[in-house]
Amino acid sequence: MQQPVQTLSQRQSYNPGVFTRFLWWLSTAEEEIIIDCAVDRNRYAITGITVLGTWLFATLVWTYFFSTVVSSLPTAILLGIFMGGIILSIDRALIKGITKTNKRKLLPLVFRGLLALTIGTFMAQPALLYLFDKEIHVQISLDNEQRKRDKQLQQDSLFAKSKTELLAQKTQLQQQLNDKYAEVSTARDAFIAETDGTGGSHKIGLKEIAQTKQLAYQKLDDDYKQMAAQLQPKIDETDKSLAGIDNQKQTEQAAFGTLLNDGFLTRSEALHHLIQNKSYAAFRYYLLIVILVLIELMPVIAKTLLPNGTYDEKIRLREEMEKTVAQSNIKKEEALKEGAFKIVALESKRQF
């Protein structure tokens, strides 16, 4: 609604509301000066609304960010309000520095733009994590499974040398037993074949040859049992060591599983993977980045684009007047000090 034109006497009686005063404070306007500037009242209220929007956005974003870091929601809210206040202070400092004289200067505008862009880009990250929350948790589950596989490969690589040595030792011991058992088995078969007439001399019964083969078989069997008594404990110890390695790997894998979480960095990594793997997600991600960064840039953009009015002119004249008064006061003070010094000097001469 268009504000009606007021006479000068009516302007003196203008009484802004509490919210309007608050918007002026957000836009860094001096109330006692802007209250007489009918057009600039609305301009600075608009700038104040942009600062208010950025402030609320920063508070919500930081609150969500801290909710992924701390377990207490009240703590996250307090930290979010604190960081939102810091962003508010930065924004007020940025727009306060944009004046009529430096609007045309490129370097200050570039610096303010880069600062606002940096803050906006960082604040956009938690906001995007919130918007893509469901998709990110799906990606987190996939990433965590990949982390488990990578951890398993690392463990296999770490214990590969020890496990290979133990397996080689077990194979060597087992091969000795197997070779010995093969000799016993051959002797046993030769003895049986000799006794039943199917082999050897083909004479049935325990003849001299059969008895000789029986003795040879029994001796080999005794040697096998003795060897088994010596080697089997070593094989069992090797199996125990291999089982210990497997148990250690399982314990470390279980401990690693408890460390997997959905914290801020984990979500950020999942969002990065989601963007890499899904082209449609990448388009929306960059579009949202631009929109959210513009939210942080709104106060600087509004203050830069809005034209200068009577308020800026009054601020300039007030500053010049205050400088003139300050200089005049300094000169008067110097003159007074100089006069007082001359009086003291004259008094000193009279005494002598």
C-alpha cells in the first residue's frame, strides 16, 4: 500500500512501531535521523527484513549443524542462536560499510561479496543435508557397507603375512603326517595282501614273509603314532593361532562397526557421493546452492541496489557537522590552553 504524502509538521509526529524500529536497527539506520525521511523509512525497513531473513536462516542452519554434532538438542539450539548472532553482526557490519561514497568502489564491494559468498556457501551445506536427509541416509548405508569391506581388506592385508606363515607351517606338518600315514597304509595293505593270498607270495596264512611284513607294518604304525604325538600339538597350536587371527579380525570389525555414524562429515561425504552418482541430484544440488547463497547475499544486494535518499545525505551532513564541531572544539581548547599558558608565564615573570 502506498504511503500517503505527509506535511512537514505531520512527519514530526510520526511514531513508528516496535517492529519497524527493530527493522531499522537491523539495517543499521539511525532512528533519530531516519524518522524524518519518509521515503527511506521503507527502504531501510526492506533492508532490515532481508537481514532478519538471513539471521533466521543462519540460526536454523547452525542449529541443525550442531544437532549433528552434539547429542543435546537444547545445546544445539543455544549454539545455533549464538552463531546466528555472529552472522547477524557480520551482516550488519557489511551493510553499514556500504555508503553513498563507496557504492561505486569495486574493491569494497568485491570483498563484501566474497565474504558473504563464503558464509553463504558454508551455510548452504547443512541446509542441503536437511533437504536431502532421506536420500543421504540411504547413501550412508551404502557407504558404510563399503567402509566395512575396505576395513576387511585392510585387515586381510595386515594379517596376510602371519596367516601365510602359519598356514605354510601347518601344511608342512600335516604333509609329514600324511606321508608317514601313507607309508603305514602301504605296509598294512602289503601285510593284508600277503595273509589272504591276494598279493606277495600268494600263500594264505601267517608265513615267514607275512610275519616280516607284519613287523614292518607295526613298526611303521608305531613310528606314525610317535610322530603324530609330536606333530599334532604343533598343528593344534597353529590352528589356535589362525583362529586367534580370525577372532581378532572379527573383534576389530565389530569395533569398527560401532564407530560408523551419520555425523556431519559422514553426511557430507554421502551427499558428495550422491551428487557424483546421480545427475538429477547434482542439478538440484547446485540450484539449491545458488538459492541458499543468495539468501546470505540478500542484505548486501539490497543495500547496494537500493538508491540513496535523504537519509544518506543527512548522515553525510551530520558527519561533516560533527567533524566541524570537533575541529572547532579542539581549536578552542588549544586556544584556551595557549591563553592559560601565557597567563602562567606572565605571572612567573612578575614574580621575578
